[in-house]
Amino acid sequence: MGRWVNIADPGDLIAVPKRLGDRFDVDHHDEAYLGLVDFHRFDGYLSSGLMAAAVAPYV
């Protein structure tokens, strides 16, 4: 069974639209400030408490 949690940085111009559930079947939306300039680095996502909460039930 899959689950889609969309976590987007509100300043990320590439992550448009931020609310993917308006177009796809997304289970949950969250916004997290992941970086000042480089929004797509793994360390930004992996250090996010929202990401930790999203993956915790599966690890």
C-alpha cells in the first residue's frame, strides 16, 4: 500500500504547483523551509522533521 506525502519549500520556484493534490491523489501536504538557495539537496529534506515524521512508520 502506498502513501504520497508532498513536502514542498514555499520558496522553491521549481516545485510548482506546491499543492500537487489539486492535480494528483496526494494523501498529505506540508511546507518546509529546506534551504535558502538550493532547495533540491537531500540534506534539506533529510533534516526536515516533516520528512522524518512521514517515513517513520515505514522504517
